[in-house]
Amino acid sequence: MAAKKDYLWENNSLLTEKGFRMIHEIFSFGLHDFLSEIDIVSLLHRLIIMILSVVFILTMFHLLKLFFGRLFKGKISETRRSIVKKGIQYAGFVLAVLFVFKSLGIDTNAILGAAGIASVVLGFAAQTSVSSLISGFFLLSEKSFAVGDTIKVDNTTGVVLSVDLLSVKLRTFDNLFVRIPNEAIIKSSMTNITRFPLRRLDLNFLVAYKGNLEKVRDTLLQLAAENRFSLENPAPFFGIDKLGESGITVLFNLWFESSNFSNLKTSIIMDIKKRFESEGIEIPCQRINVTVTEPLRQP
């Protein structure tokens, strides 16, 4: 019985020893093949070259963006110059990504094909964005406004901060940031307030019937000549619009530089009120005559 146990122990020990030896040989062989197929030094070398190449591509396109930005400064509008700079920047990003894919052995043709299919699907899913994108090209070709202009779109008035392919950014006069899609600008009425260097201020007000219109005309023209924001050429205009129920409607037009709108409007209205009061010229208020046909009954 003891001899049988010793025999089994010896056989188990031999099997265990052979098993460990076999596993060790398999593992050593596999690790050796893995290390032989992948050279760590070569992998690090390729990784460093890829990173340096990406940095070089992005740096070169950044320098190209600065170069063309300075080259086109003053030659084209600020809006188009911004579009050119962004186009160069995006082209650099795309080229860097394609280079990384190429270095990793990824088939870029398949990626470009998939991107084309994805763009078609996204185009149907985002029709509003595509419409704004197309409208952006129309806005750039029309040159209706540029960065720095003051425009009015529907009930929104502000200074143009940027003109992008999808939207236009405005800063209103109460310092609010407004984003208007290009599609909305194409479909609505847009007014460029500062497109031309000169503008005209139109004032309409009533003068009493008992007033002297020649005196009113001379007073207004004198006030225009004394106001430093009013231009002599084109000359101010005085006219009569109509005879109303409460008085005579007078037209008074003044020309000014676009940047002086608020200064002229405020100062000329204050001067007119002050001078009319001193000259005894009455600006009548609307009057309503009520006629009572029956006497009021006492309670």
C-alpha cells in the first residue's frame, strides 16, 4: 500500500513538473514572438515623427493664416478676410487628421466615403443649418454689410461683430449679444444704417395756425446753421406737409455724418424747444372738443 502511494506521488510530481515546464515554454515562445514582431524602439520613433509632423503642419497653416490675413488686410472686406483665415485653419486641422490616420495605417478612402454618406444624412436631418450655410454664401456675395456696420433686422438693431457661414453676430446698443441665422436675414428686410457716410434726420411737428410760418422757417434754418453736427451741404430743408385739425405740420430735414446721429437729434430738439419758447412760437397739443346737447341732470 505504501509503495503504491509513493508511485502515485512520483507520477504526480513528474506531471506537475512537466506541466509547468510546458507552460513556461509556451509563454516564453509567445512573448518572444510578440517582441520580435513589434519593435518598441521603432514604435516610439514612428510616434515621435507623427507628433512632430502634426505640430509642423498646424504651425505652417497657422503661419499661412497670419500671412494671408496681413496680405488681404485693407484689400478685401473684414468679413471675407475672416472667412479666408478660418478656411486655412480648418484645412490645417483636416490635413493633420488625415496624416495621423495615414500614419496609423487607417484607410482614408473608406473614411472619406463614410464622411460623404454621413454628410448627406446630416444634410437631410439639419435642413435649417444647410439653408443658413447657403444663405451665408449669398450674404458674402452681396456685400450688403460688413463687420463694424450698424444694421437693423426686423426689430433688432446693432453693430455687426462677425459674419459667419451660419449666422451673423450683433452687439445691440444696450450691450446685448444677438445671433441671427443667415436664413432669417435673407428672408427678412435688412437695413444698413451706416452704409453711407451721410444721413438725413427728418423732423415733423405741428405749428399753431396763428403762428408766423416765415418766422418758424427762419428760426429753424438759423438753428441748423448754429448746430455743429448739422451739415451745410446738403443744405437743410424746410417745408409744409399738411393742414391738420390741431395745426400745420412742418417738415424740417437736416443732413449729418452717420456717426453723429444721437448728438444731432438730441441737440437740435432741445434747441428748437428752447428757441420756440423764447420766440413765442406755439407747438399746439391735440385738442378734442366735446359738445353737450342736453343739460346734465342734478342728482
